[in-house]
Amino acid sequence: MWLPWNRIIVALLLAFLFTIPASALRVKENYLFYCAPCHGLDGRGEGPNATPTQPVTPRNHRNPKEMEKLSDEDIINVIRFGGRATGISTLMPPYRNTLTEEEILELKDYLRELCQCSGPR
Amino acid sequence: MSGVIKTVSLAVSVLLCVFLLSVPGASGGMAAEGRRVFVERGCGECHTTERPLRRPTFEEFLTEKGPPLWYAGSKFRKGWLKEWLTSPEPVRPMAYNSLKERNPDNHPALGSKEAEAVAEYLATLKVEGLKRGVVRPEKNVRGRIIFEKKLGCYGCHLVRKGRRIVGGLSGPSLVGAGRRLEPDWIYAFLKDKNLFVPYTSMPVYVGIITDREMRILSGYVASME
């Protein structure tokens, strides 16, 4: 007896999609929308805003050596308050009134995924 | 004799009326002509001219090909629109809604008459309730400090700095923003971006800078050459 493989594949795909938490999709959207213009779609700091005329280069989120210098709180505060309030470049804007606290925490976790690193202990 | 004068004046009046009605601008026909050109040239394939009835989903938004124009009359200066339509140069360094592709610089150009008519039509597309006369263009030090030091707006927008053009590429260029944008629209956009676009990478600055600073910043941007 032939199995309806097309239907089985679609059902499996749907089941897989529904197992991805909504936050996992949201954090990628947020990264794409708010971070990627400077930090690049893959997080290597090569977004379209990283032009030679800029005074600084965006941080490479995939570089564990750079990223492990930052504590989780540092990352959260930079996203919340921007570079100016945290002593880094003013080109990093504050997102506290753009993203929810939950979204900021998700982004922090996503950055840790990108760098495969944790903060200083 | 008086009968002849009456007849002549009547004829002159009729001719004058006919002449005035045949001038599109004088009768509002110029905007209608502009609308016709807009439709005929297929501009609506990339630009919306009616306020959306609902907020599109993120996926829907990413499929949009060009900036919405349903508030073009509030946003753009009519003279700039006409000029730009005759020889369009990219305002956005990147293709619309893309972080990968550069602007292909292939916007169709219109002839002078068509451009004038389309500019006239676009100028009629205004946002209701947008306050006028709140902001006036002003090249001031406070505006520059907010723009450069406080918010670092050039991180995403190109600006002229002396003889150089500097800044990021993800946002629309602000080179020549003073000729392009209506000062009150800049302020309205800073106050509530989502009134105009459903999604934007630009952060919310309400609560980050004061309302007064927002007006100063808008005036500064509106003075950009």
C-alpha cells in the first residue's frame, strides 16, 4: 500500500514549525530589523552602515573574544540605553522605548548564541 | 453702442473662462492629470497612494517594493518632487527593504509636463490633522549636537559634512533633506513613525529626547543641504 507521502511531509513540516517558539521567530526578526543594518545579517559587523566614513566599526557579534568581555548586563544596558549612556559609540542607539524588556532579553540570548560565549565570570 | 460694449464684454468673459478652465492648474485639473499619469505609468505597482486599512504583517511589509506615497503631500516639498521626477536619483542608498542590495538606481523618469502634473497630484495626498508651522528650518548648534552626538543619526543616514558625504546606508540619505522634506513632517515622523510606516528600523525617540529637542532636531534636518 502506498502512503500519501506529500501529506505526511507537509504534516511533519507543520508540526516542526509549531514547535518553534514564537519568541525564536521574533528575536530573529528583531535582529534583522534593528541590529543587522550595522552588525550585518550574519552578525559579523558588516552591515550596510559599516561604511569607511564611520568613526567606529560595529561589533562583530560572532567574535567570542570581543563578546566575552561583555557581561549579560552590559549587553542588556547597551541595547536599552545605547552607546552614549554606556560609554561606547553614540552610533549605537537606545532601544528601551522601541523594544520591550522581554525582547531585549531575547536579543541578549541571541547574541550569546551568535558568539557561542558567555560573559566574564 | 452700449449693446455692443455689453456683447464684447460678455464675449471676453466667456473667452477668459474657457481659457482658465483649459489651464489645468487653475481648475485643479493638473492634479487629476497627474493622477492619470501615475496610474498609466504603473507607479502604483510599487507605491501606495491610499492609507492602508490594516497594519500589514511583517512578511507582507517585506514584499513592498517602494515607499508609500499616501502622505507624499505632507512629506515632500512639491518643487523637489517635480525636479526629482524628471531626473530621479536614489534617495535610499540601499534597495527598498533590503540590507543586501544597493539601490538599482532605475526609477523611471518623467518628462517635465508629466512630472509637474504628478507632483501636483502627490501634493494633494496629505495626512489629516498634521500640524503646520510647528517647525522651521534652522541650522543650529543644538540641533547638530542632538543629531551627531546625542543620537548619532548619521549612523544610518548619509549627511554632508563639509565637502564629504559621510554616514550609514540603511536609512534614506539626508543630503539635501532641506530641499526634499517638509519640516513639520520630520517632526511628525519623529513623534509617531508608525502613523506613516508600519515597520521601521529607526528607534523610537519619544521619551529619549524631549519634545523641544525633537522640534530643534527636525528644524536642523530640514536645513540640511
